Amino acid sequence: MQKRRLGRTDLSIAPLVLGGNVFGWTADEKTSFDLLDRFVGAGLNAVDTADAYSRWVPGHKGGESETIIGKWMKDRGNRDKVVVVTKVGSDMGQGHKDLSAAYIEKAVDASLKRLQTEVIDLYLSHWPDPATPYEETLGAYEKLLAKGKVRHVGCSNLDAGQLRAALDVASLRSLPRYEVLQPEYNLYDRSSFDGPLHDLCVAENIGVITYFSLAKGFLSGKYRSEEDLGQSERGEDVGSYLNARGMRILAALDAVSSRHSAKQAEVALAWVIARLGITAPIASATKPDQMDSLIRAVSLKLTADDMAELDKASG
């Protein structure tokens, strides 16, 4: 499996990152282990999670996903083969987003314990925290890097102005900068990344791994009417895509997937993989056949005409 360098870091990842948000939620521990085995067995190597996964489930406290990944790595003895990405800053019971130095210091140790590892390969600020200056957050990361608790730092959900400000603070104060961005991006949701944010990442050589790369499952093609929304626990999140533009995108996916004898989700991921400035999309699976489809997406090569058709439909 050919790898891509993640921005300026020394991390090389396959062009698809496995989303760990489902582990302990819609995929139990055994299923999660099987999916992870299948993923790594195919030559892919990066797994994305967060301390808050899956706090939204009744009875969960957060940390369920990290715990499963940690158990799996220990059981398989394969920590050196996995690039672990996790995030900090979500509300874990404190009542607000938090990127303060004091909170980060506690949160990283909790994540390391759950992951059963001595170091996190990529540690991301999950959300902007207006109450904490960038200087404080980046200063906290500087200490984690010096202690060997994390290898690289990045961010998620920042817009172009916020990322530019964070980079400027890092440069001015000689602090570690955000080397990776995790934005929402897919064939439907393009506007927040395309344009200034994309251009900034390219200019600064910032690695980009995208979340909701299948638009919460809409781009799999299985949701085409209100009646389809009850097919899964995530169906209720897809209703906003059921409009004329969404149907145009599905029609283009249908056409391109038919030409390649591929599934719509594979084409949607291949489109993201082929985009300039994007290192890899993140996608999750809860069943073996879904995982196999994700793996096939990596080797699917779209033509210039395919890309143009998809771009036009999503424009």
C-alpha cells in the first residue's frame, strides 16, 4: 500500500484513515477488533478517534473508542504498525470545550492510559476554544512534545482565519504549530474547506485528513427518500441532504460507479483521495463488507471526466 506523507510530519499514512467513532457505539468490541484486523491486514495504517467518542450514547462517558483501540493494539502487539490519531478539547463533563493547559495535561494522560500506549502519533485540538489563547494551548503541546507523550499536533474545525492566527502565534512565539487539519469535507459539504482554508493548507504544507467524508452515509447512496432514513442510527442526520443538489450528486455517483463497477461510497471516497491538498479522507465501517468497500476505494482511480462530472454535480 503506497503511503502519503502527512504534511511536514514524519508520519506516512495510507490514503484512507479509519474512523474510530463507531467503536463501542454501533460496533461492539469484537466487531471493532475484526474491522481493525481487516483494515491493517489490507496495508492501511492510520486510525482516528477522540477522547469524547462515544459520549453521546446514553450511559457512555467518553473514551469508549480509545479503550477498544488500546485493547486491540495490546492484544495484537502491533502498536508500531498503527498511526494513532486522537483529539482533545470536547466537553467531557466539564460543561464546555476546553483547550487550557491544565485540561490538556490531564486529558492526554487519560487518553494514553485508555490507548495503552506511551505516545500518541497525532494529537488534535478537537474544536476552537475562544476562552483559551493559542499561546497557552500551543505551549501545553510544546511540553507534551518535549516529554514524548505526543509526536505531532494538529487541529480540527478551524476556519482559515483561525488557522492563520494559530500559525502566526506559533511562529511569533517559537511554539509548535498545527501540522495537520481535520476539516469536514465531502462531495456535498465543500464550501467550508474549498477556497481560503484549502489554499492556506497547501501554502503551509499542512496535512489534511477529512471527516464526514461520506456525508454521514448519504454518499453511500442508500438514503434517497424520507422513508430510507430509518435504515440506521445515523439516518436521522441525513435528512438535510435530501434535496435537488443531493439528488444531482447521487445521480453523478450512480453514473461514475456504474462505469467502474464500483459502489457509490467507493467513488465518493476516491474523489476526496484525488483532490489536491488532501492527504486522506476518514471513513468508518460497522460491517466486514463495508470495510472491504473502503479498502477498494483506495485503489479506485477516477478519470478526469469522472472528476469533472462529480465536480459539476456538486458545484
